[in-house]
Amino acid sequence: MTEHVEIKNTISRMVTSDFGQLSSGESTQLFTLQNKIGTQVSITNFGAIITSIKTQDNKGLLADIVLGYDTIQSYEHDPYYLGAIIGRYAGRIDQGIFSIEGEEFQLTLNAPDSQLHGGQKALNKQLWQARTFQDETSSSVELIYTSPDGEEGFPGAVTFKVLYTLDDDNQFTLEYFASTDKNTIVNLTQHSYFNLAGHNSGNILDHQVYINADHFLPMSERVYPTDEQRPVIGTAHDFTNQIDLRTLGDEIDGDDLQIKIGLGYDNYWLLNKKCLSGEVLAAKAFEKNSGRCISIYSDQPSLILYSANYIDGSQKGKDDCYYQARAALCLETQRANSLQKGCAIDNVLLTPEDDFYSKTRWVFSCV
């Protein structure tokens, strides 16, 4: 669905509305941020989920470029983490077991042999407390949730805060904060599924991608990262050409073993050190027909490119669209792995003495 953009002299930068009741009876809210260009980002305080991002194409038409649902009930039962904040730990933990300084912790399992993305009722299924802010050039939503000690098996009471900001430079900033009263592990990411042609426009095989990473992590047949840091050069995982961007469809159905294991792209890329300032381009995606582009800057050391391989058409999304496999791509910045430390738990350790902060920026443009 597309619509014409009408830019008014006086911008309504923030609109707050009801988004329906959860099965618990709790009420949810929807916050829509808008900038002077006409870009709109909608966020609910359930799961800190981004439900919609509307940006202009090269004809000035506005379209929603992220997968999602029309109702809070659908988000409550969503199996794909559409648009959600993922944590406490984004990714898989084998058998749900990890250790800190020799002490072993058993997490809840929500997959046959692992805990995935924080467990059965993780951050994406919690109701966050929200506050809004705006000034002459931007608007923000601050979302806070305190996860009690032992929730989903994790040690420590952890207070999480996410600050989303949309500004007039067409930049959407995601800031993550976490503090704990016990040693624990935290690995956060944002799980928006992008289709730059529009959320209901079919597959993303014609999208072109750049990733500023010379190495990636191969995964085992069980879909866990190995300890190997493999150079991307000469592989289907080489997205380092910033001028002649690689098209996702070129190799996604090829013979590469890693793509066969993941049913598409689903690996960690280890971002080059120069990216970690947050000022050097880490990744971008481009869709040539609409001209839309998203550029990503982050201080996080790794990124997952995921091509929505496991979406199966069973869930009705926005505008009565039944999303299929490869209907979108995710570009998930996170700290689980790094060039310097590999897969070490030191990457994700959170202590009472050292709070966590991270910042990622999505910059929207059109050519």
C-alpha cells in the first residue's frame, strides 16, 4: 500500500494512540514519530516493537518497509519476532546452559536443544513503560523494562532501556541501556524485517547489500557458530564491494554449504574495526526500483544478515498479507561475537560495576 506524502508547515512529530489489550487485560499503546520529510516510525510498548516504518520512494510515494501485523493480538502470538527488541540474549544458547566464573546456569528452553532469543517470554513479549520526548528537530520514545532475577533462568535483576529517536536528517537512532545487580549476560538487537519495495511486495532477492566485514562465522549443521573466522573473499558471503553491491538472489539458491544449512543467509559477519566508532558505514541495503536505501552505523562488533528463511506463509500480516520465505531481510547489529574475542562470553558479560550502552543508527535515503 502506498500513499502520497503531504508535508505541512506545522509537523505533528508524535502521535500516541491505543493499540488494544493483551490477553492479560493490560492495555498497549502505539507511538508514531514523524519528521519534516514525512518519514513515519510506529512503535508499541509491547516488546518495544517497531510496527511500521514509512519512507518515500523516488517518486515521492510513501510505503511501509517493514513486516508486521495490524493488531496487538497478532504480535502477542508472533513466532518470528517481527520488529521486536531481542533479549536478554539474541541468538541460540546450546542446551540453554552457560557459565560465569565457574557457576553454571540453566535457562528455559523454547527450542528442542536451545534457548532462542531470550526464552519463552523474553523482552519481545513484555510490556514496557514508555515516555515520549520531542524538540524542534526530532521526536523520541523511551521504553523501560526491569527483568527480575531468574526470569527465563538468567541471573540478576536487569533494567533495560531502549531509546528510539527519529530526526529531520531522516536518521532513526536506536540506543540500548542495561544495568544489573548480579553478573549476567546480555546481547540485545533489533529484529525489524525490511522490504524496501514495501512490506507486501514479495521477496527481497533483488535487494542489494553491502557489509563492511572481511570475515564471517561459519555455522555447524546444528546452526551454531563455530570458532572459525573465515575470510569472506571468494565466498557467497562477500558483501564488501561498496560500489557494485551484491544482489541477494545471486547466490541464495547456490551450492554454498553455509547457505544450505541456513536455508538462505543467516550468519554472523564480524564488522571491521573501523566501523566500531559508529561513524563508519557498517552495512546498507538498496532496492533499485523504489530507490530506497537504508544505511547502518553501529558501535557493535557483529551483524547478522538474515533473509527471512523460516517464514512460511502461516501468519497474516498487515494489509492481509501472508508473508512468505525471503519476504524481507534483517540486519541485526549485536555484540555476541567480535574479531578481537571471537565467540567468548566476555563479549556479552554484564556486571554491576559496568553498565551496558550501545548505539545504532539507521539512515534512510532515496536515489
